Amino acid sequence: MIRPGEIAREGIQTVLRMLPWPTRAGLRSVGSPDEWSPVVVTGNYDLTVRRVLRALRRVDAWVVVAPSAGINVWCAAAGGHFTTHQVVTALKTSGVDRRVRHRRAILPQLAATGVLAREVSRRCGWRVRFGPVYAEDLPRYLAQDGKKSDDMRRVRFDLRERLEMAAAWGGPAALLLGGGAAGLKPAWALPLAAQGALLALAVFLAYDRLPGPRRLLLGGSALAASALAVTLAGGGLAALTVAALSSVLLTGVLTFDYEGSTPLEGASFFEGQDWHITLDRERCQGVYSCWEVCPEACFEKPEPGREAVERKVDLVHDDRCIRCGACIVQCPMDALHFSDGAGRTIPPDVIRRFKLNLLGRRVAGPDGASPD
């Protein structure tokens, strides 16, 4: 049972999740783990650590918390804050190697963009597997001896996640708009705060489902709704102007990098929108690391019974690809890369070396240049 204090803490961290929330790195124990108990590794984002510990509350396990600058696993791995170095350092210094007799560690699947599994093994002797996307699926994953079903390896972005992202964007928007208005025109503070919260809710609940020029459609709807609300409330020209301007500004801010803030599409600011994932079937040896780490389940294994004949993976859902690069990073055969319609490519070593910034933009492309 979650205590009221924990609920309040989680609520605050959800609303302000754009900020780092570091917790102590090191070793945690759940239940009564022994020398053969599983070892789970995660970053030191406080909200994530507490959710992992909560998910494992009925399991005997060791949890190694690696330093990730207090940032959530996906953002930290993509941005270079949760990498091979952090994981190796945590496994070497946490003392877990003195507590267990095996050398098997389970990492979050969403860390695959930044942590090179085979390099961890080479540097410290630990065999790394990428577990499920969601911490809540860890008990089932462990009960199935590390076998992942399709639902464990794909990001869902369900209603709960949509509401969390709406709170993460809507909370600060409401505070900034309402707080700014409180010092200038107190009567406008509450309406503007409500406008920020409601528009954020609309964005993360419905934006990806809108047809056509969705930014224009959303902005126009927000403008019309704000104008109607001001008119019904008897507001004058000044209130109408402020409502209109705030609608346009909020729409721009909330949709500025919507794709990069959600797992639905490739980041809108990935330089060069024509880049897509390409599979070199001649190089593929059926290791299936791409299948294990892709958060959109773009890859499929051969049908049962054909593994002995054809071990190569199939890229059957490339339309789902969000260009996170996890499959490229993990493929030991370098059978995957980014390419575009002009015949240019971004080789695997570039994807492994250069990370994404906050706009989803890689700092280097082919030959060290930006892929524009």
C-alpha cells in the first residue's frame, strides 16, 4: 500500500518530471535476496527507483542504482547520462559482486540506446539482458526466466502515461501563466492557469489522433474555445487579446517537440526527416538483439520451426520506427543503420558515439556532419 506521503511525493515529481530528481546511487535489497537472486539495474531518477522497488516488493532481488544525473532512464540513456560507463561503474562499486555468485544483470529495455550490452560484459564480466519496458512487468519477466512477450517489449503510451505527460507539461504551464497573471491582473490568474492545464490535457489525449495540419487545428480550436469562454464571462477586449495570445503561445510550446516527448513518432527535430532504419540482411546473423530492445516492436523473429533454416530477423514494421537507434547500438553484426532516399547513411559507430539533445537532434551524422 502506498502511503499518503509517497502519493504526494510522486504527484510532485510527476508534475515537475522535467527536472532532475536524483536519489542515492548504490545497492538496494528487496525481500530477502540471496547469492542467486536476480540483479536489476536502473538509473537514479527517484520516481523510477521507487516504482522499481514497488514492482519487486514480492520478489527477492538486488537492485543496483546507477548514477544517471537524476534523469529518467530513456532520456538519460539517449542523452549520454546513463551509459555503459555508469552501468560498469555501478556494478563494480555497489558491492553486488560480493553478494551474488552469478554475473547476470537485468537493465531497463529503454536503456538500450545508451548502454552497450557486450561492452559491459567485456569491461566487467557481467552478462547484461534488457528486461521489459515497464517496471511493473519485472515480476512476470523474472517468473518466465527472462523471456519477453510482445507486450513487455513495446511502449504503450496508455491513458496513465498520457495523463502523466499532460501533468508534466500542464503543471508548469499553469504555474507560469497563473503566477505571471497573479502579479499583474489577479482576476486572470485562475482562468489562465486552467487554460494551460486543459490545453496540455487536450494535447496528450488527442493530438496524435487529429487529422491534417494538427497544430493549426488544435491552435484554432483552443483560440475559439478561449474566445468563447471570455465572451460568456463578459470579458473585454484586453481579456480577449490575452486569451488569444496565450492560446497561440501554449499551442506552440506544447506541440513544439510533441513527437520527441512521446514514444509515438520519431522526434520532429531529428535533423533530416527522411532518415529511416535499414536492415542489411547479408550481415544479419539472427542474434535478435534488435528484437529485444526495439520499443516499437518493429522487428519479428522467424516463425517457429524456421529458426534452424532462417535465423535472420525481419524488419516488418519500419513505419513504427521512432529513430531512437537502440537496435543499431546493440546489433553486434552492424547489420542496421540509418539511410535516406539520397543514398546517404549514418553508420552504427556514429549512432553509438553521438547522443540526442533535448530536441531529439543528433549532434553528428555521416562523416561527423549533421544529417541535414
